[in-house]
Amino acid sequence: MLHLIFCFALILQSSTKAQITEPAKTTISATRKRFFDFTEVEENAEAFIINDFEFIFVYQRLTAAKAYLECIDRYYGHLAILDDTYLQDEVARALSETRLLFDTLWIGARMKPGLDQWWWGNESRFTEQLNQTFIDKFEYVTYPPDIDPPLGIKAAKRECLGFGRRNHVTPQFRPLNCKVERSYICQRPKSFKEANSTHKDWIKVHNRLYKIYYDQVDWTLAYLWCYRKDPQADLAYIPDYETSQIIGRHLLIGRPSLENAWIGAKWKRDAYVFVDERVALSNTSDDSGYPPWRNGTIRKTNGCVLLDRHLSNITLFVPTSCRRVRPIICSKLDVREKKDYWDIIIGEFGYRIYFSKKSWENAKAKCEEDGKGRLIEANKTEHILNLLYIMGENKTAVQHIWLAGRYDMLQDPPVWTWVYSKEKIVKLNWWQNTTYTEAVERANVCLNMDRENHIEATHYGTRCSFEQSFVCLWPAEQLKHKIRTEKEIRTTPALDDTFR
């Protein structure tokens, strides 16, 4: 019996950028040791030496901006500048030897704001442009000419750079959206003083926790401040009118009282948006009073938003210059309420990727709980490409997922089929491996999808009892309705939970 492994190789696209200058080369000795000597910095971090540099692999999934801050505040360094081919090769080799398991790690390179140019460094200090040789190594999910990419992927801003390896030790550069969460590489040069807050404990409102700090900074620093205080926190997200009034009351009852403080909304194109949640606010207030704009509509654009209680008896959203210095409100999900999944709408499809790991049968049952979802059948080219994007270029990187395929041994000869449509699986490239026996075939009958070399899909059968992540599929509108319904259930509070 032949064991069938499916391989789907994506087209790799080289990125070209205009007017790239040759960077000054770092002179580094080519002396190479047989193995790296790693030092455990913390349980989730290992350091190693390359000549005069110490590099730290940190297994903690953060956005690029938070990784940049964590590297400075925790390790007194900066995101790694791998501007030399020798450094790239050595760091890739170190990735193959570390005890920690990594996919993609942030490094110190990004698009320079307003320019179609990649630079080493960050927004506070860019050092030099990337050499075209490095840019030619960029690899990311692309669609063939006969398939129009869904709008969400077409508009994806890949403006920060990740580093990984292809085929074990070959360096690979991976441009990603700066908001996705990845581990990072810190390169060594100090820590952060605890700020005063209005209340000793976090303030619980529905499924979120809030903290108000007296320290006054501009909006940009406030945005970074919250993470420095708590890696799980962001500048405050105020999702409804009731929450705005509750937090406004806490501005008043703290000692000393505060009139206003920064929240996480900023003007983007044509609306104010809660940046971390990517939630756009309407320019007018609805019947519930949300968003609570003064006089029911926005009067200023191109600014940032304060939660303000001093202009009236009602707490309001007040746009103002982002450069003003004001106190800070941070928020985070209550860990007891934290989701173990992520929802992604791409065109007509709604995907929910679960990070909690389940067997194939339990994953299928979880997807079918509401009677409308399904464990995904990757029976369209678009699904394969979208899954690679979800697994490799979204909030959290995932290596293996279940698909809704089974090896049907009741047919003669046995074939792989999709469990819902009952169709034979034919829309993937097949590779036959003759080394498997029939006994092995019968023990590995549930379909798995792997992501290798960042953007290559491999499919094969494995044991159904293995526990791994999975993706459920709904029509986009049905998933949107499900999200709204779940939010209504989560935000129905007990009165005693409101103030603490």
C-alpha cells in the first residue's frame, strides 16, 4: 500500500526596491567553532557569542514594536542587525543548534516610513539601507497570476523583517506585518521604574482589566508604556459606552483625581482606530451613545484620543494632538477570559484558528459545535494559500494543523477523501512514497498540513490521536455573526464585577 504525501510548493517572489545603496560591511573574522556554546539567560532565552557580539534568542511572541522595547528594557540591547552574510549564516546555524524551537524571529530591519526602502535599525534610528542581495532573499506568500489575492492579503503591510532558516541552515528573510507576534533576536547594549497608578489592583470591566497611571507622556510613548508595565497590556481598548463611563468614574475617584488620560485610538486615514485591536470607530455616536463623541460627532481629525470626564458629567472621547502629555490608561484581557483562537476574515471565507491542541476527532467536533462550522477542507487553491498566510504571517506562527481529510479504507482501492463533500482528494500535487507498509498506512489515516520553509505546504496522513492546532471554516458573514453573538454573551456582566 502506497502512503501518499502531498506537497504544495508555492511560487517564491523576489522583492525589488528602488535605489538601494551598498551598506558598509562589518569586518568579522571567519573563525568558526564546531558547535555553539549556549548560555541560558532565562528559561525562555539562550545567548551565544559570535566574535564580539552576543546574540540572544528569546522565545516570547511579541509584535515587532514590543520586541524592540523588550530587547532594550530587559536585555539592554537592540534587535539584531544581520548586515553581513557571515553573521546571517552563523545565526541560521545557531538556530539549528539551540534547544528552543523557533519559526520566525524579529530582527532589526524594517521599511522606512513613507519610503519604499528597507533599512537596518528602527524608527528612532535608522543606520543604513539593506543591500539588494538581502532583499532578493525575501520570501512570503504570493499568489499565481491567475488567482487574484483576497483583499486582506493584498493589503497586508509587510513592513518589518523576520529571520528564519530554509532547509535547516540556509538563512531566510521573511517580511511580515509588524503587528503579528513572533519571537526575536536581541543583540547586546539599560531598567524600567515602576509607575504610580490610581488603584492598587487592575479594574475589571466585563472581560477586560484596566489600570490608570499618573505618569504623563505623549500618545506614542503611552502606546509603548503599557507593554513596558505588563507584556500582556496595551493602551486601553474601550469597546462600548458602558465601559467608557465606568473607567471615567475611576478617573474621578482616584487620588488625586484625573480629568483625562490616553486610550489606544488614533486617526488612521478616515477614522479613529483602536490600533492594537484594529477596530475603527464610527465618526458619529449611535443610539447607545457610543462612541461617546462630544455633541455626537467628531470635530477634529489627525489626532489621538483622550478619555475625558472634565468637559461634562458624561465621560467622552476627545481627539487632541498626539504630542500632548497626559496620563495613561492600559488594558488587557482577563486571563480567565483569554481566547485560545484567532478569527481571520479573508474575502468570502471566515477562518478560526485554534491554538489549543486537540485530536482530529475532537478538532472536528469543536468546529461543528454551532452546526455551521466545519474543520477545513483544503479543496481550493485559495484555501491552501490562505492557510499558509494564517499559519505563517499572522498573529501566531503555527507549524501543523488538522484538515478534514481521511484515508478511506472501505473503498477499493482505498483513497484519501474529504469528509464533508465525500470527494476524492485530487487538487493537490501527489508524491508517492513506497517505503510505507500497509500497517503504517492504516495507522495514519487523518490528514495533516505542515508549513515548511515558511511558505511551503506539505500534506500527509498521521495518527488521529495526535493533538495539534486546527482551523475551522465558515462563510465570512456567518463567522462575523458568531463573533458578535459571542461578544454579547461575554459582555453581559454581573453588577458586582463592574467596580473593584
